Amino acid sequence: MRRAHDDTPHPLTLGNCISWGRGASTLSASAQKKVVHGVQNDSRIVRPGEVFVAIVTDKDDGHRYVSAAFEKGAAAAIVDKHAVIECSLHNRKKLIKVASPLASIQRIAAYYRRELGCLIIGITGSSGKTTTRHFIATVLGAVYPIGETRSNWNNHLGVPMSLLSFAGDEWAGVIEMGANHQGEISVLSKIAAPDIAVITNIGYAHVGLFGSLGKTTAAKFEIIDGLNTKGGFLLANGDDARVVAAAKKSGATTIFFGCSRRCSIRAENIRFFAETGLEFEVDGFAFRLSVPGRHFLYSALPAIFLGRRCGIPDEIIAKALTRLKPVTMRGVITKKKKVAFILDCYNANPSSMKTAVEQLIEIAPAHRRVAVVGDMLELGRYAPRLHREVGVLLAQNKVKKIIAVGQFSTDVAKGAMKAGVDPNSIVTVETAEAAAASLRCLTVAGDTVLLKGSRGVHLEKVYETF
């Protein structure tokens, strides 16, 4: 697979920001030729030569920080044409006035993506997006210059900001797309215009906002709305029945990855090793991951497929995969005071909760399993039932010590007790701090503790204060 254009860099200029963003500015013709070194919406981290974009949110108004951005060396600021801006007369010449800073930055990113001309891989799904993006970018980055999503910026602002962080000489870009309402991924897909779309899975994440699993599925498949019509294709989880059914209905050219026979990129002879990782074969070639947990397999398979598709030898792909570690708070295993912790507390939904529990049982014997589970947020009317199912899941997997944290902790406890867990082995608390205090009394040296909950529960504090 080749780049869509030659290897000549296509840098972003201030003139591009004005014309593509439908802005008005008094910047001189010579100033408009200046290369933009990045776009920021946080004045505190602006570096010289970057453009500041003033975004209005429910909590703050970026227009308040335009002057601070110029003090940091901002080359220009994209602002609402109706906003009152406090800055020096000299810096007023650097204002790019637009009807909507957010819409403007999205348009600039869409134009810039087409100027880049590089291969773009878009990723979405209910869980595993960031890890899959990390795996793909690492494999491709072993040979080619790669751009990718900045941090966890995968929303209506993060996707365009990520694209605008590209230097212009990337061979490929790996862009993560998230959403919690219908229509949002469609917008992101049309901005990023992916050549390849990856769907990791479909589950109950944000189902309270989407309304149903059917609507969640439809929302994730919006990623094909901007898919390249000339040779673009969908790379999808062939072990997820919802994904398979929706892919067939979508009409998109689809290649499946997974462990089932329908998958073109298929893992076989899978072997797990407690704490050290797993081994598997694809088409007879052996790969190894240094991270335990079956769910990491579903991030590795699309990376292997895309590496091969882009002409990277299996030996180089395998070496890159072996070096990989989990993204922060997404399945990292560490030890403290002779107790092992699985830190998987960046986010949580029923699908990712299941994979986290599977990781626990793969590395710890039954009598050593402890789970600290926090609320799974944005589940709406489904929340009580799905939290009870978490309790059942823990019981079925012989997790004997459970600390449930948050508003739905009693639902987790009810599910676990109904499935046979001793009530004396279950603790319900409201906060992460209270969970930490209980954990210190509950664990002994040699135990393995799973920390899994939505970001708002802050379960990382349990580890920090243990």
C-alpha cells in the first residue's frame, strides 16, 4: 500500500487557516505564508508559532485567554467574530475572526487532511479504541513516519486538533473516533476521510445516551460515512456478532479479524502465560505480546494485518508487538506492597468490564482474586441491571473478594450474592478513598487486585493510597 501522493511535505500555513476556516484577518501577505507549528485550545501550553483557537464550553470561554496565548508566542488566534477580545493593538492584527471557532477548526482540518494525502486509518468501537490505535501506530511506526491521535482526543474537537498536529510528511495517520450521541462519528469520519476504518467491537458503552444497542451499533458504523470510495474498506471484529451483522448490512467491503473461521486475519494456537503475556500464530507465523489478557489479541490482529498490507515483514511486526505495553490505566500490571494490581480504570462499560475480569482470571488463581469495581457511567435505564450482571460475572469467575464503589455498588453486590458469593466477602462503598481503606484490610501478600471503573470514579486513587 502506497501513500496517496509524493513525499513532499505539505505544511499548514496561517493563510490556510484563514481561507479554509472562512475567516477574516488583517495579517499581511508575508505573515500568511508562515508555517503553523500546531494548534492549541489551551493557552497554558501554547508554544511559539502555534495557533490558539478560542473554544467556548459549558465550563469556560477560550476568548478569555487570547491575550495569554499571545504572551506565550501564538502566531495567531482563531476567535468568534462577535466576541470581545482583550489584547494589544499589535496582537489584534493576528486575530482570525470566524463565525464559529469549532466549525472553523473542523473545516481547516478537513482541508488539511486532503492536502496531506497520506493513508488515514480511522478507529472506533465501544472499547479498545486507544489500545488498538496504539498497537497499529507502533507497528506502522517501526518503518514509516506516523501521525496519530493526540492523547485521548477522539471527539468533535480532538479529531481535527489531532490532524492539525501532523507535520505534513507523515506516511500514515491513525485517528481514533469516539462519540456518545448519534451523528457525531459521521462528522468525524467526513473530516478524517479514512482509507481504512476499524471497528473494535459493539457494547453497552454510552448506551444511556445512544438509547439502545441498535442505535449504538448504527453510531459506530457511521465511521464508513467518510470512507474513501476508491479502495477503502472496513476492518472489523469478526468474533462480535453485532459487528458482523451490521457489516454485512452496510455494504462496505469488509475484512474480519478474530479467532473464528470467518476471519481473514485469524489467531490460532493461542497460549496464555500468567503475568508475562500470550503467544499466538497468524498464518503459521508466531507472534508474542508482553501483556496478558485475551482482549489485547483484538488490538494486535488489526495491527498485524495493516503492517502486512503496508509491506512490513512479519519479523519487524513481531518485534514491534513484543515491545508494546498497555496504555496508561488500560490494563497495566504493577505491584505494590507484595500485591499485584491490574490498573484498568480509565473507563468502563460492560464489554470492557468482562475483558478486565478475563485478564484477572488468566493471571491469578481463584483464591488470589480481588476485584474493586466502580460504576459504569452513561448506561441510563440499563444501569441497575448491567451492574447486577457485573456481580454475577465476578461470581461466575470465582472472584471471592469484591469491593463495589459508587452509586450502583449495591446492584453489584446483589448480583454477586445471588450468584453465590459470601456476603461477608463483599464491601460496598461510595468513594475510591473508602475503597482504598477497605482494600488494605481485605488483601494479603500474593493477591491480585483488579481496579476497573469509569473515569469519574477515580479508582486510580485506590492504588495511589494503598
